[in-house]
Amino acid sequence: MNKVDKWRVFPRLMLVSFIIITYICISWYLAFPTQHTQVCDPKILIHLVDKEYTDARVKDLACTNGEVIGRPHGYTFLISTIIGTLGLVFNFYVNSGPRRGDPRGES
């Protein structure tokens, strides 16, 4: 058991597994599709159609790009929390080893 403590197997396994979980969560989050919406003014549309513009020209003149529909805000908070927790896990890993002068750290 002294070799396991000296090599810090369990803290390293915990750190590696948390890094893998973080990677999987970020990949899942980035896989959400984003959609762009267009907002069209109906008054301008009617006016341009009455003047017999082509459909493509009417769309170019009367419609503007609206908001982007993408990743839900609750999931953004979740991913931010997971990434922030990664720093804490790394801190626990760094501080989990034996201290200087600790008899466990001597060979």
C-alpha cells in the first residue's frame, strides 16, 4: 500500500477521469445547433410586392437578421461550473501528496 500512496494512483485516476468527463461535457455542449432567425417587416413586404419586385429582392430589402437561437443558458451555467470545478480538482491533486518532512514521503 505504501507504493500506491507514494505513486498517488488514486488522485491521478480521479484527475484523469474528471478531465475526461469535462471533455465529454464540453463536446456535448458544443454539439447544440445554432439557428439564425430573420425578422421581416410586413408593411415593407406588402409595399415591395405591390411594386412587383422579385421575391429574392423583396426578402433582401424587407428582412433583417434577428437573434441567434443556440445553446440554452442553463447549460452554459452548467458547463461554466464544471470548468471551474476542474481547477479545484487540480488543486486537490496537487495538495494530496506528502508534505516535506512527512515520514510517508521518505523511501
